Amino acid sequence: MSLALFTEERNITNALISGLANMAETPTREQVEEKARQIAAIFGYAGDLRNVVTEAMISVETRMGAGVSLVDVTARHDDQWVHKRKDITWSYAESYGNFLLTEGWPPPMVQSLSDVTSRILGHLQDPLSEGTTWSRRGLVIGHVQSGKTANYTGVIARAADAGYKFIIVIAGIHNNLRKQTQQRIDEAFIGRSSDPADRRKIGVGLAPDYPHPATLTNINEDFNKNTAAKSGWKLNDFSKPIILVIKKNVRTLDALHSWLKELNADGNGRISDVPMLLIDDEADNASINTNKEDLDPTRTNAMIRRILGLFAKSCYVGYTATPFANIFINPDAYGEDVREELFPRDFIYCLDAPTTYFGAEKVFLNEETSRTIVRSIDDCEDLIPYAHKRDDLIHELPPSLYRALDEFVVARAIRNLRGQSYKHCSMMINVSRFVPVQQSVRNFLSLRVERIRDAVRANYAMNEAVSSRNTYMQGLKKAFEEEYADAGFNWAEMKVALDAVFDHLRLYVINSMSDEVLDYSRYEKEGVGLTAIAVGGLSLSRGLTIEGLTVSYMYRNTKMYDTLMQMGRWFGYRPGFEDLCRVHLSRDSINWYSHIAGAADELTQQVKRMRRDGLSPRQFGLYVMSHPDSLLITATNKMRTGEKVTFRQNFSGRMLESYIVSTDPGVNGDNFELIENFWRDGFGGIAPDDTSKGIIFRDVPVEQIENFLTAFQTHSQFADRKADIIAYLRMLAEQHPVGDVLLVSPGGSNSEPWKLNVQYRAVADLQDSAWRLNKDRVASRGDEKLGLSPEQQAVAEALAASAESPVTASDTHYREIRNKPLLMVHSLEPRANPRIKGPIAAFGVSFPPGHYETEIEVVANRVWLERMQGTPDDPDTEEDYDA
């Protein structure tokens, strides 16, 4: 597609979306298609309208809720000041909204973003407010690749309109991410390219009389001592707001601090007349424990605090998708004053993801969609093992990676057939932290791509009898038939379309030592959709947006929450090709991503509960610090080999399950005998009720549940956690003297009395006598609702449906309604695995929410930690780290 044709289609799409936004009722697809034809006729456009209609339908269906905030209820702060001030002209905010519309954002989404950023601004201080000194500290929790940058850019625009004069954006630790963020800020706020060789107006700056802000950074240069020395400027030399986009790097922060102090501070060492806003993007990144001097989290944290401390009027807002951040945890790593300073004491704001967001729910938690998207890697360890060295030779790539490459080629061909040839389409490969290994992987892939290209060009026009004899064509056909047979095309159409895939296919190695730039904009200017295969490690993963990411292949062993979630670049928006997306991961990573997604969902639910109960960010911070999973982040910083450390743990609103089970026949025989005995006895003489999936004993004394769990034999790897569960039950016993017991038995009564019907489970992780269940989950999704009455189930489902972005009720919603503990007992049958003889007994305990300050002490050592999270990546050997 030519650039002119691309621009014309873009204009028709924007006009169609604007026209649909004015309709009183949500239009049908037929109405959208008719409207598209009418607008195309006005433009004199006779081309393909499929993509126009697809984008318009997405705009019609996309909605985003307002989110929820948790504020310090004791503070004297009026968050309505934004609406009370009548002197504000929203020049920057309105220009930004108009810019998003030209970028194809649906009008309802632009309005939602406007409403949310206005609410966040209200949580900041009025920059013209009375008082010589003030500071505000907040946190915004979003989702990976869900539009956090768009959100904080909107906050920046509104803050500038309201009177904030100095704005700093800290954009992660990597050069490529800082450059990407600078480009976005140039387009969406500054309105002028910061490329010294190309100082033209762009984005918002194309509007007449746009009030361009000033900046002291550009796409090539971070703030440094030379910048400061050359400028000689003071903040008050500018009539417009000033914005800097910098790296989270000690040297950069130190240079900025020196410039501010030497040229701008008053005699008392403070800057008294300049309201400042500091946006800390990827706020969790400072929690990474590294010995690299310029990335030291303690020094980075201290420098941010020093910069804030220079200003008599300052606001700090952290943005993160992984809220297990250093502002909540690492309580021993810094002094009390540090945690106070960056802790979001004033507000925490949870953003809602738009309805069209392709996130963890679809990829990992929803069994149906996850089955379509996620593929396990089982053949990488022999060729590129987790624990490889920098100089290890790569003799060949795993077959699963070549299979993923075939998928990508086929998926690109399908996108072209769908009229998306000018849209970017990417594949991400992350199998090593080492630059030489990344280069070696790229070389193998380059050779493979060349062979596939030659095979396609020799065979795409041949009849099937001839082309099917080619090995590479066989691989492509197999990928099509097994992955994309339902995509709307047959193999004959596919084969013809394969040839065009290679027109703009490029391979990249993305790391801090590479001079290759994944520059989508260069292709956009030519109206070309780049087909990119990007190989890299952490530099590729953290924060960098990979346009049109369709196929991902990652084999890494880190289990640190912030690193692992940020590696998930596959989250985001996939208009018109969500069904083509595939994510290849090790089974271990699939389990952990599922675990983390559930934990993050629980934290968001906790914010909503605390808001309802009138609590403050301080209580949320305490909850996060005692959350079971915070241990996996903080512990490596605290314990030495052989040391034991005591932690506080809180299980409020959590489901804890015996996801590591024993395969010993004797152990399981004893456990099923135990189940039978308690069942016969009615767990203390209680008559059971039937559910749709087993039977339930209601209001069982907690002592009975405790006795059952004490006698239940677990694998040694789960013994510590079982003890924690029993201890927490005891802590709750005064408030919750009874609980429910659900014996999960699909299909109703067993022909044998006191026997549970089995639930079949695939076996992936099997070591000696331990079976680690897939996704670290025993119960099926929705099982927790079985412990509720029909009326309670209806309340939970109404709660989920009443959200501003309605969702299907999940176990967290059902748990919200429960007012007592629930013990669930399972009988598991390994599917087609001769190494295990079933059935195998397992259990889970669901704890009611609301016990924010109920804690138990847990003693752990490094052996326990490594059993829980494996041996984590060492950031100091991660060559992708910029220093």
C-alpha cells in the first residue's frame, strides 16, 4: 500500500469513528459497514474497507472504566480543586485529546482518559494553592502495555495547564526506553521533534498557536553535566513549562540535582517558587537488587528524594504494573525516612484496562482463551539451557523456536490477507541475557528465514503436489493447519499470500550494545508495515513497545515479579489479529505468570475493598509488605546462605492450595482414608448439602478443619505452607469460629460410598515424589462459588457486572462475598502418565477478605526461597543493563 493510500484510509477510518461516536445507540456491524461505504464515496475511495470497518467496530466496543482510588482519609486535601478553579485554560489537555483522535483513538476512550487524568490531577496539589511548602506522594497501578504512558502524558498536559512549571519523567533504566519515551512526549506534549537534525513541528504542535513547552533533553541526549553546563539556564528563564525525560541512573540524577541546586535554589537551598511534578515510570524497577554503581536502588532512591527535597512544592507519582515495588517493600534496605518519602501516602489509583485489552486474564487465567494462545516450550534446555554462560556455543536452535517462526510467517500472511499489510507485525525472541548468544540466535534465524523465503518463492505458485514435497513448505502448512485453520482462509489462499511476507521482513538484535534500532516510524513514513523479528534480553523486554507483536518466544528462568511481568511484552492491544497471537513459554514460566496475574488481580480487589472500608494507602502498604508473594522479592536482599529470616504474612482474601502434592501411594492411601473418616463423621456431626460439583458441610467448627489439615499428609516441599495455613486459621478463629468444607466430586455421588470422583489433570512438572500442578492451581476456576448459596452467588456476579468495565465473576469476586473460611478437598487423576498412580489427594483453603492487620510469623531460609522461586537471574550478569 502506498503512503497516499494509507493516509486516505486513515482519514476515512477517523471520519467513520467520529461519525459513529455521535450515534445515540451502539451501531451494528451492518450499520458500520454502510456508514463506511457512504464516507468512502465522499472521499472517492474505492479500496478495501475491511480494515476500516474492523477498527471502527473496535472503537464502538471499546470502553474503559474510571478506575478506583485509595486516598489518605485523614489528610486535609480537596480533590475537587480542579473543578473549582475557573482560571484554567485546558490548552495542553485539549490539544492532547485532539491528537489522540487523529491517532485513531475512539472518542469514548479519549473522553475516559480525560476523566481519569482529571481525577488523578485532583489528587495532586493545586500548584497555585496557599502555603510555602507542600508535597504529595502517589502511585498509579496500571497493566503491562495497557496505556500507562498515554495516561501519564495526559496527567502531564493537565498539570501544565494548571500551573506546574517543572516536570520530570524518569523513563526506566535503558537508553532505548528513554528515547522511546522522549519521542512520545515530543509528539504528545512538546509538539516539536527533539531530534537536533530535524526540529520540525509534530503531533500536538501541528495545531495553530500551540504553546510549546521547553525541554533540556532530546532523543539522543539524556540530561548530563554537559547539558547543565551548556545551558546556564534557570527554571524561571522560561515562560512555558519545562519537561525533562531522563533515565533512572545515579549519574543522570546527580547531574540534574547539581544543576537545580547551583543555578536555581534560593539561599536556603530550596526552590520555593516552582511547582514541580515528577513522574516515575516503571516505579518498581528500582527494586531490582544490583551491584552496578549507577543502578544501585538505594542510591537511585536517595537521589530522587534529594531532587524532590530541593523543591518547596513537589508531587511524586509512580507508575507501575507490578505493585510489589520498593516503595512498599524492602523495609530494611532504607531508613524509615526513605520509605516515608516515596511511599504513596496520599493516594493509590488503580487504572481499569479497556475492554479490548489483551492481558493476563486472556493469556493465562481464562482457561479457554489461554488454551488457544499459550504454547509450552519443552525442548530448549538441551540446546539453550536456562543456566548457560556468555561463551557457550549454540549449535542449533530448538525445534519449537523454528515452529514459532513458521507460525509468525503464516500469521503475517493472514494479516496481509485481512488488509493489514501496512500494519506492523512483530515476533519477539528472548532466550538469553548474553549479547553473544543473542547474536548467535539471530544468525541461525537469519539462515532459516532465508531458506523459508527461497522455498516460498520457488513454491508459492506451484500446485500442491509439487510444493508439498518441500520441507519448509511442509512446516508452514503444518503451522497453518494446527494453529490458524479457523482464521478465515484456506491453504491455497495462504500459499499465494506467503510470498509478500518477506518484502519488508527484517531481523534485529536489541540490546544496550547493539546499534540496531527497531524504528517503526521510519517505515510508517513510507506507508509500509514492518515485519520485524526482534531478538534480545532485558533491554528488549522492559518497557519497550513492540508494535504489532503477534508471536512471542521466551525461555528465561527469572521469577522476580517485576522482571517477569515486564518481559510480558505480548500484553497490549491486538485489533484485528488477537486470534493470531501465540505465546511460547516454559511450563515453569506459564505457572508463574498465572500465579502473578492472580496475585495482581487480588491486590486490585484489595484496593477496592479498602476504599469501601474507608482505609488509607498506609494500610494497603502494610498489606503488600505482608503479602505472601512480597517475600519472593525482598528475601534475596535480606538473607545470606544458611540464615533464617522471620517475615510477617497476611492471607486475607487469598486462596492457598497444595499445588505441590505427593505421588507416594502410601501417603495418598492414608489421606483418602482420612477424608473418608471425616466424611463419615460429618466433620463433627453435620449433615451435608449437595452442590453441582460435590457436597458441602456448612458451619464446621474451625477446630475440625484444623484437625483435618494437621492429619493430612503433604509433600515435604509444601509442609511449611501447610503449617502457615493452620496458623492463620487459628488467628482468625475468634472472628470466624466456623467454616465450610467442600468435597469436590464432579458428576455427583460415587458408586463407592465416601469416595470422591476424580478430576483429571495434565502432568508437566514431576520430580521424584513431587508433582507440581499446572499453573500452581488445584481447583478449577469458579469452584469457590460452590461454597456460596445461590443468593450469595448472585450478589458476587452482580458485583462483577456492576463494575465500570464489567467482567465475568471470578473466584476473587466470590471470595469477596464469603464471610468465613472454606476448605476444599480434591481427588486428582494424572492424565496419561504411567509414572504416577492416582488418585492423589489435594486441598485448598480460601480465606475471607477484610483482615488487613491479621498476620502470622513465617520463618524462611534461602533453601526455602529458592525452592519457591528457583535460582533467579543475577542482574549483574545481565548484559542488557545500561550502565
